[in-house]
Amino acid sequence: MSNIRFQALQTVLTRTIPEFKAPTAKVSEYYGVNVFDKKKMREFLSKEAYQSIISSIDHGEPVQRDMADQVASAMKAWAIGKGATHYTHWFQPLTGTTAEKHDAFFEPTLDGAIEKFSGDALAQQEPDASSFPNGGIRNTFEARGYTAWDPSSPAFIMGRTLCIPTVFVSYTGEALDYKVPLLKALNALDKAAVDVCQYFDKSVEKVNASLGIEQEYFLVDLALFNARPDMYLTGRTLFGHLSAKNQQLEDHYFGSIPTRVYAFMQDFELEALQLGIPLKTRHNEVAPSQFECAPIYEEINLAIDHNQLLMDIMDRVGKRHNFKVLLHEKPYAGVNGSGKHNNWSMITNTGKNLLSPGKTPKSNLMFLTFFVNTIKAVYEHADLLRASIASVNNDHRLGANEAPPAIISIFLGSQLSDVLDEIETSRISKKAKEEALLWQGIPKIPQILQDNTDRNRTSPFAFTGNKFELRAVGSSANSASPMTILNLIVADQLKKFKVDVDKLIKKGEKKDVALLTVIKRYIKESKAIRFEGNGYSEEWEQMAESRNLANIKTTPKALDALVTEKAESVFESTGVFSRREAHARHEVLLEDFYKKLQIEARVIGELVNSLIIPAAINYQSKLVENVRGLKEIGLDETVYAAQLDIIKKLAEHINFIKTNTELMVDERRTANKVEDARERAIAYDEKVKAYFDPIRYHVDKLEQLVDDAVWPLPKFRELLFLK
């Protein structure tokens, strides 16, 4: 096995960099060429069909059958002209990845063959619903499920396949994917936000949520990746002694991009840009071999589709460059993990960012309304937001001195905090006229510029000028999960806000006075969620406890929030999840949690027994032979005392590892017998996982003792070797 390790290292040292050449110097000339976007729709569709699709995108109106046939014919003509031979419904099941089933345009006829693609094939397909995670919604013998076209996300070509973004639902109508709840949450937010906007601007007819996703990732050479069974099977190193030099000098962050990595970045950015993904930024991240890319903001449904597509592109292009892209939240213990920062805001059809302060009291009052309601929503449903980011991978990262803690709090910056404090303590002037001073003591809310709000990397939910940044999302996650929750809780809160304001107006209060009265109450009620300090400190944990803020550090308990009466109420009020769907997702996420820990436990057992202990015993045997030889030629024991000490230490570590691995296997078998999914997940989390770190520690000690030439796995320093 050690030979495989050194062969991998030799391969790494002899890598050549694939040549990269962009089609043209200007990105604008190839941006979106592989997307059936509005420009191509106008070219290939009749005016009537084009307007039908636009109405569906803008207003959610269903596309008529005859229009669907026209769209399918146009898509087929465009796709075949680009070299496509197949089509697929591209969807996002609860596996967390994307799924597709390819069908050929080709159909045989009596006298030959034709290329065919109908409106029915565009609108709906029938994959096997029982083989995807469903949380008990479908029985194994009930296989039927449907994918249905999502016109709001444009079709695109990958390779020689036309990909059509779709939703995925069961035969009985329940959502089996991430897109259906997201679309429902966005619809709920749109309606609730438009209703509130009517207080300020009657021309607002639609509100879209906007999202920019910063994607962090690691790169490792493919040969080294394939020589590490733990990375191959679990996405992270289950064993490994930290390199003497890792990230402690902080010299990798924003440093010069390594040549191989730069070629890879250019290559995957080209494919992404051709697919209409507006990548704008790239740079080195904090940890060695860690990097980041980020796009320009898009409508949230499209932004999430693009991020899912981007992760797939990065993985495929990475293999062309002999890289494996690691999206695991914590692939290496001891250095920073990876996140996916979700920058969220709300934009009206008139172009107004509802989280961007204005220059007048009226526009600032509109800003305050949406700003404070977002804060109140997160305060009321912090447990749901925490559940939306929970996973076995993210548990390694949250609060680990590089990511926000598990305590959900909001950072606003000193200026905005002061503004809210002033509003909370001020007296509203009920005699004030429209457009005049709305409360005493504050002439107007100062215009908040983006750079007037500092950044707080320890805050899970931070305001950064004209948007909120949810920093706690894991790098491998589908952002649809946290964005569904965020949008639905804000929608629910805006509905409640309108009820509260309308009650005061009916009692005779002026509109602006009513708005400010409710805003002032919400500021006071949600104040506990606001925190400006160091989220990593022990003081904050104590302070959060005194504020009754939850600090749920593990996934199984965090997921409980999905199935409470409070959650069911907000799910029902927004129409996003039925009770059955919420409980099914709870079940799916619990199963995902314990199955991943089960795999990690099995891999630990296999590596310990088949690679690590044999390597240690092999080296121990060599030392024993060495000692025996020195003793036979009559040398004093003091000459080989060091060898004897190493032999003894090796035996101690080997015995500990062997014993505790067997105990871990016993605990795993016991946990497997637990029928309740939650209790089984907790058993894995508290009992099986309890053996991981002690075993890792003793393997780490073995790695330091065993001869480098005998050690079977590529080491940490080698995995991070990039030039």
C-alpha cells in the first residue's frame, strides 16, 4: 500500500497543466450561449408563445398545451443546432445533489427515423419516486412520481443533452425535492411583501427575492484523493497528522493563485459563463488549497439552480485538470472548513431594494419596515433557520473558530443598532403631518451606505449594507433549504405585520404612526437576537443563554424544530409544507445524518484493521529485528533504548486503537437496531461518534512514530501540495 502512496506523489510531481483558451477575449460574446434564455426565445418562438412563457415566469400563469408544444419544438430546434442528441428533466431530489434521466430526441418510424420532442415530454416525465429519499411518503412498491417543467429557470445544454429544470413531486402531490417548497416560499414572500409595499408605493406589483452565493471549496490532486479511501468514501480525511506548516502564517488568503489552480478556474468559469452563471469573483481562501468563487446576484430560484449546476461543473472540470473538488464542510481537521455564504435581499418590480435605506423619512420608513420584520422573523423562528443549515458535515464547522456558532444571532453594525435603539426609546409624535417629523428626537434615519456597516464573520446572519448574509450554510448544501425557511418566515412575519398595522389604522391612527408603532414594538420584542460582539467567545454563550437563545450544537436535536406545532403553523400559513411533508423531510434528514456517520464508522474500522495497524506492526517488527541484532552483537541496552521506547509506544497505541475500534463497531450495531430515526441518529451522534476522536488521536500518534516509508496513506502535507 505504501507503494501506492509514493506512486501518487510521483504522479503529482509530474503533472502537466492542460492548455486553456477562451473562445474570444470578451466574456460578453459567449456568456449564456448554452442557455435557452429570453433572447433565444424571442428568436425561436412565435410572439404569442414568447408572451405565454414570460407571463408564466413573471406571474406564475400556467403554460397552455399548444404553447408548450411550440416551446418544445423551438427548444428542440435550438438544442439540435447546438449538437444535442438527448434531453432530460434536471431536478433536485432530497439526496442533496441533482438528478437526471436522459431520453433521445430520436424516434424510429416505418421508413426511417425522426427527431421528436413534444410539449408533453417538456412539461412532465415520470422517474421512479420510491428510489429517492421520501421520508415514508412513498412505499417501495409505489414507484410513481413526476417531474414537471419550471419555466422560470431556463433550459440549458450540458455536453450533448438539453437539460430542463423541473420540480419533483409524488404521485399524490407531495414535494420530493428542494425546488417545490422554495417556489412556494417565494410566492408567499411575493404576496406578503407586495401587500406591505402598498403602504408606501402603489406601483409595486411584485417582489422578488435576490441571492448571491459565495462558494468555498478545496482542491486535492486526483491521484492523492484516490489513494485515500476515507476521502473517496466520506469526502474528508478521517485520519491525518497536521503539517508543521498549515494556515498559521495566514499567507494563503488572497495570495497569488497557484498556476494549476488558475488554469482550472479559467476552465470551469468558461463553462459556467456559457451556461449563464454570472461568476464575478475568484480568490484563495484561508486554508491551504482552499478557494472561493462568487457570482453576481440573481433571482433566488435561478441563483440556487446555478449554484447546484456550478458544483457539478467544478467537479467535472476538476477531473480534466486531475483535481478532486472537495465540497465537504470540513475535509481536513485542524484547518478552516468551507461554507456557502448566502447574500439575500428583496427587490420590487420598480427596481427598489427593500433592504436599502433611502434619503427621505418616507423611504427610510419603508426600509425600516422590511428590515425590522426580517429581524423579527429570524428572532421568532431562529430554531427553524438553525434546522435548515443542520447536517453531519456542518456540525464539524459551526463554531469552530472559522464559521458562525450554532447560536442564531443577527449583526447589524453600530450605526443601525443605534438607530433601532433610538427608535425604541423615542416617543412617536401622533400630531406629525405626512412627510414631516414622524417621531420626536430623530429628525430622520441617516442614509446607510454599504461601507458604514462593518462585517462580523462570527455572526450567522449579518446585515452588510443592503442585504443580509446568512454565513452559516455549509459548502456542500443545497441553498434551497435555508432560503426556503428564510423566505417563508419573513413572509409569515410580513403578513402578521400587516394585520397589526391595519388594526391600528382601523382604530383611527394615521398610517405612518401605525407603522412606526408596530415597528417600535417589534424592535423591542426582537432585541435579544441582536449581537455585535465575538460569537466565538464563552461570554456570548452565557449571554445567549440569559437571553433564552438556543445553542443546539448537533443536527438530530436541531432538526426537531421542523416538527413542532409552531413550525406546522407557519408552514400551513404560508402553504409551503404540509404536515406530512414536514415530517417526511425530518425523517429524510435524520436518515442522512446517521447513514453518513455509519459510513464513517465503517471506513474507520476498515482502515484501522486493514491498513493502519498492519503498517504499525510491520514497522514494530522491523524495530524488534533491529533491537535483536544490536543485542546479538553485544551492545548495551542504552544503545537501543530509543527503539525499545518506540516499540512500547507503538504497542500502546495499537492496543488502544484495536480495542476502541471493536467497541465502536459494537455501538454501531446496537444503534442500527434502534427503530426510531431520531433516537438512532442521536445514538450515532452521542455513542458511535464518541469513539472517532480518541481513535483519530492514537492514529495520529502512530503516524508520528511510524517510518514515513511504511505509512500507507498520503499525509496531510501531501494532500495540500499545490503549485
